[in-house]
Amino acid sequence: MLYKRHPMVIDTNRVFKLYDLPYVQQLENDYDEFIDVNQHSLALYNLIDNILEIRDAIIIRRCQLQRYYNNTKIF
């Protein structure tokens, strides 16, 4: 039984097309909170790998966007 409403399911390929940094940060927070609360249930239903893969893609995209925005501010 999952205790928190699940975050929006996103294809990992679509994650890398996102350019709105606050939206990506909110998505990352939603996935982190969902994983923290439901870790054991997700492992039981063999869903943990899929959710972690999406969350990792979101983290990578957030870092890419932060570097991009930091570099544009410098120049």
C-alpha cells in the first residue's frame, strides 16, 4: 500500500526536454518525498528501480539546468 499520492510519471527521455528549473526542482522534491515514504512498498512491488531511474534523470537535468543558468549569468 502506497502512503502518499504518487508523483506524475514521466518518461526519462521527456525529462531532458524540460527547461523550467523551478518545475524540475519541485518534481525532484516530489519524487524524493514519495520514495522516502514508500520505499519498502515500492521494493515489494518491484517498482523501486523504475522510480529511482526517473528521479535520477530529474536530478541530472536539474544539475544541467543550474550549470546552464549559472554560465549565462556570468557571460
